[in-house]
Amino acid sequence: MKTALKISIYIISIMLLLSTGALAFGTKATPAEYGQDLLPFANVDSVAKWDVPGVPYYLVPGIGGANVRISWWDGCAPGAQVWPPAPDMFASLTNFIYPSVVFLDNTVANTYTPADPIYLAIDANKHILATGDLRLSAPLAGTKIVDSAPDINRAYQMAPPYWYFGYVDLDSSGTFTLGDRVYLHTYAFSNKVVNGDLRISP
Ligand SMILES: [Ca+2]
Ligand SMILES: [Ca+2]
């Protein structure tokens, strides 16, 4: 088998794993993950963009934590911490002015339920999904809405104020480190991973 073909098959396999695997970016937490302790990011939980062609978006965690890429960019997968030799290491980021995590209230009216898709609206003043807003949940997690997308112009609900980005400290280091798993937590009454939480890093 030619090397190029082998590499293509490998890349496609990785992409399938990322898009359909049990721990893929943008999929909801599974029962095996429920009950794990979540640590909120300290000080900063903002989202930012890098003003280069293609414009990747990032989650910017607390002091000392590597940024987490949350959109596909130039072959770089969302959900990964930016770490050498990532080509976007040291990217100069610009904060969005009024970003908000939002959801489409597709199932069980007026409350977030695990089947409801989650987005990052980059300008929540618009109140509807617009070009450039980011899909945070599968399918198509990490991709942006374009003008002809079926979900453009959909009205959304803002995430409740108790939602937050946090991480499971898989290596028990007490801080956010490479390999810790990031979630968007959606439940008010505990700091543990629950049904409906969204996995940000695989
Ligand atoms: Ca709902
Ligand atoms: Ca850690």
C-alpha cells in the first residue's frame, strides 16, 4: 500500500474516532463519567478568537492553563489543549465582545435537556444563531455556522448562569494540566459530572 494512502486512511480513522468516539469533543458525558469531581477554571472562562484566515476559537482557562481549541482549524482538532508544537502556539487572541453559551430548546420546553444542542453565540445581542457562531455539540461540533446552514437564524436560549467550564483533574495535580478533561457543566446542584454535561476535550 502506498504511504500516502496509508496516511490518508490513518487520518480518516482518527477523524472518525474524534467524531464518533465515546469521548469525542462535543458529545455529552456518558454514565462512566458521571460523579467525577469538576474544578471550575479560576478567574477566566472566556472565549476568544485568533484573527487569522479560518479564525480558530479558543476557550481561555484560568491562570497557568493552556488554551483549549474549540473549533477546527487547519487540521488541528477542537478539544485539544494548545501545546508545542501546535502551529497556533502563542497565537494573539482577541476576546469576543459579548459571547454566550446558548442552547436550542428542541426537547422538553423551557429547560436544558441532554438532547438539546449547544452553541457558542459570538454576539449574544443577536438572539438568533448567526454566521460564525460555533457548534459546541455533536454532530458537527467545532464547526461554524455559514450563511446557508440549516441552523442559522434559529432562536436560542441563553445558558443559565450556573453553567461553567471546568475540568476533571485526571492526574490529581490540583491544577489544569495537559490531559485533564474539560467539560461544560450544566447542573446547578453539584460540582460533579452529570447527564447532559458537554465534553470539551476528549
Ligand atoms: Ca429543552
Ligand atoms: Ca491536572
